[in-house]
Amino acid sequence: MLNLRRISIALGFILFAYVRPVQAQLTLSSPTLAPGSAIVSENTCAGGDESPALTWRDAPQSTKSFALIVEDPDAPAGTFIHWLAYNIPAQATSIPAGVPQTEEIATGGKNGINGFDHIGYNGPCPPPGKIHHYHFRLFALDSTLSLGDKPDASALETAMKDHVLATAELVGTFQR
């Protein structure tokens, strides 16, 4: 005679063994920028032109590094890059405000070349007129990246291809 209790336990074990736990989605935030809101003056060319503090959580466990791209798709000549950072350590959960415009980031990682042809962050500085949207995009990667000196957005995006585990985005606005 069949033992229904044993069959039920065995089926439960099989189901448990093949069901992967659901992982929370990578999220990106800033203490000075609510999603969709105006970027504070300190983080723009109208103020201190300092990078904002950013924090994130719920990265995949297999993350080996992070990369960050900040861009303005509303720029008159096409998407304009305001900041590239890469090889941010996997254990990092934030970048402080005011990251210096140097190749090495003190808390770990490196800065690349932005659209102003500078290393690191340069804030929003659109021509007077319409509102621009600034996309802060964080990428969790399955490796650290091998890039030459002072990479630009194209080099970073090429190096990240097939290595992105998760992404998060925070969008702010600015108008002059």
C-alpha cells in the first residue's frame, strides 16, 4: 500500500529543491534626490558642481563590482555623459557626496571621462530653456573590468556587455 505521507514529503522536498528564492531588485537612492525631483543646486553647475551621495541595496550575491553612468538624454546634441565610475567594490553600498575628479575613487573604484572631457563628475548644466532629465544608472556586474586609462562611456559600455547582473536607475531633473 502506498504511504501518502512519504510521497507528500518527497514531493515537497523536490519542489523545495528546485524553487529558487526570489531576490529583491537592486535599488538606487540618494539622500538629496527623490525620484523624478529637481537635482539640488550643489550638484549642478549653478552651485558647487559636486557629485551627490548615492546608496544602493539588494545587489545580487554574485556581484563582483559596480559601475555607474550618469547621463542626460535631453542634451541638444544627443545623450551627454556627466559621470562614469567603475570597478566599485562588490561590498560597497554607497558613494559619498563630493567625489574628487581623480582617476581613483578613495572609497574604491575608478572614474572615467565624462562628456566635458574631464575625469569624474560634472553636474547638470543644460542650455537655458527646457527641463532635462538626468539618469543615474547603477550596474551590478559579475566581474571587475579591464579598461585602459581614462575610459569613456563607449569603452565602459563595451566592457560591461554580457557582465550585467542587475541595474537600478534614479532620475532627477534640472532646468536653467
